[in-house]
Amino acid sequence: MALSRLAREFAAEIAGHDWSDAHYRLDRAGHQRERDTNAVNGTPLTPREAHSVKVNVMWVTAQVLWGADPNFDVQEFARMCGVKGLSPSWLKNGLRSDRDDNPIPATPRDEDGNPVEELPAK
């Protein structure tokens, strides 16, 4: 099953990003350290640690896509994100759900982590 255009674009961004310095750097989308002229001296994450960050970014993005698209395929999305080594059950279990294939949406929160009411639709 083909991913939506939006899912493909998210996957390309996640796959194309260098996650090894994600813990000390705030920068633009698609950052690649080998092309960076303003390299920050910091200890990069190990490949395993960078993979963990990438998987978590994939899951957070997948959660929203799954809620928006009833045909969303988390396995295909993970593959396109460059996430490897996780079984289909691990991939699905990384998404919040109440039962079967019903995703649980995130609760909007303020800067202090307190739940906030959603803005009314216009």
C-alpha cells in the first residue's frame, strides 16, 4: 500500500537528517554534518543512540499520520525513514492505541507540560 504524499515527505526528511548531534544542536531540517560550515564541537551520539533518536522521531510522526490516514502503513513508513531492525510488532507497538487500529491522539500541552484546551475551529 502506498504512503500518502505527506507521509513520503516526512519519511524523506527523517531519513535525510543526521541524528548524531541531535542532543546538542538546534538547527534546520535536513541537517548533515558533513556539509556544515558551522560545526559545533560536541560529542556525537553513537550509531545506536542516533538510531534511537531517529526511531522516536519516526514514531512521533507516525502517530499523527496514523490518526489522519486510516490506511497508514507504519512498516512502509519506517522503511522509507531508514529505520531498520525493528519487527512489525515493535513498529506497531510504538504507536499509542486504545484497541485494534484506533490511535489515541496526543493531548495539547503548554510550555510547563500542563494540558491545554484546543482552540475552537474557525
